[in-house]
Amino acid sequence: MSNIGLIIEEKAADIGNFLVGRLLPFREKRAVGPFVFIDHMGPAALKDFQNLDVPPHPHIGLSTLTYLFEGSIQHKDSLGSDIEIKPGAVNWMTAGKGVVHSERTPEYLRHTEKNLHGFQIWVGLPKNLEQSTPTFHHTEADEIPAWNDGNLHFKLIAGELFGKKSPVPVHSKLFFLEIKSAEKQKVNIGQYLFGEVAMYVLDGNVMIEGNTFGGKQLIIAKNATLCEFEIGENAMVYLFGGEPFEEERFIFWNFVNSEKSMLETAKINWHEQNHDAFPLVPGDEEEFVPLPKAILNGKLSK
């Protein structure tokens, strides 16, 4: 019996003025473990007049994870964080009861040609942390656990696996794993996995049950512990997964929560620019992303 539960094709979506490939959520699969949203950004070659500009926007009930392969993003948030993320590093922002952040091309790169490529990920929070105080944590590339096992190279970007633990301060049982191979070989790691698991092939291809898969597809396993595949020469794949939550997670725009009422409150607070609920971002206070047209108290917002 096949262990392939679902194959999700990457679909185009806009973030600010930048086109991305959306992998989650999907109508038939809203989450994989605690992962509720995965965007593949790029790869994009930006000209000297093109920049990433995502103005201040809000989040509740989730943690955001940014991981780059190429390029650079300047992260600013309502906690006062102001940091440039570069390839291999991780930005982990826990929104809790409410946070605001912006993502832009750093000033020193805005008039030069540059590349941008990476993942933007949302991870749901356990119910008891959905109203927690927001936090931000930056992990440098050289702090991420990386090791070789035979001819395979592993990097544990977040979570725990193989008896190793990433320093990224996650809030539930999960894993976000990179696997690279210089040659074609079998990979059988199902015994180490748990919960739900999905695979994204970034470079090269993999063969699963006689079928070959390449890029722009998220492959979801029926049973994580049966995860076995053949990785191609010079291939790079990413595994996302972990224990799912007991309660369903609802998503509206940038808000995630187990209670729909909390989404409604967040919509109103952002629509009315309630800065007690959603403080301004220091150094990026002149604009914001407006709430999309939505039903607010029975009326369509303008």
C-alpha cells in the first residue's frame, strides 16, 4: 500500500510586491503537524530598482520562521527588533497575543542587483500559548546543528530529531530538517520521525515507490515512520513535520487561532489600528498593510 497521502503543487501567491510559491495551507490539507503555512520565496533575481517591501502587518497565535538560501531581509517588529537575516540563519518570531513586523530589502542593497530565495513558514502555537507575550529570537547559521552520516549531509533547522536539538526556541514537538546528497542513494529515516511529515524537493529529485518527484511539490506521507525514499545526485530536500494539535487551527489572513472569536477580535483591532493590541514598529511607522475586505460586525469594511 502506498505511503504517499497527498501531493500538493506549489501555487503562486503575492506577498507585498513579491511573488512566492504557496505550499500550505491547501484545501485538502490545512496543516502538517503544527506547520500551518509554508511559502517558497523565489528564487528571484532582483534588479537595482526592485526590492522586497512588505510593510508592517500583524500576526496572532503563531510563530513565524524565516530561512534564506540567498539574499537578505531586514526584519523590524513592534518589540523593537531590527535585524538583518542572511542565508542559513533563522528568524523565529512568536506572535502570541499580537505582534507587528515588516520585511524589506536592507537599505545598503536597495540600489544594487541581488537575489532572494528562501522559506517563510508559520507554525501554530499550543492553545495555552496563543495569548502569550510576543517574543523574537535570531539564530545564526553556525549555531544550527549540521552533520554528515555517510554520504548524506543533515541540518536540523528547528526542533528535535536524531537525538539532536536546534537552538531555535520552538513551542511544540516538531522538526524542520535539510538533507543533501552528492550521489544517488537510499534514505530510510522513518524510525526517527514522528507525527506527520511532508517533503519538499528544493534541488534535484527523489524517487518514492517508483515515482520521481522534483521541485514545486510538497509530498505528504500517510505514515511518518514509513518514510523511505531514494535521493538523487546533488539533491536537496526538506522535511517538515511533528505532532499535530488536538484542536483545529483557524486562519484568517495573517491570524491563526483555535478560537474563531480571537480572529474576529484581531481583525477589528487591526482595522481600527488599535496600537494597544498591535503596537507600531519602531523605525517603520509610516505605512501598514490594511486588512483585506472582510466582514466586521456584519458590515463590509471599506
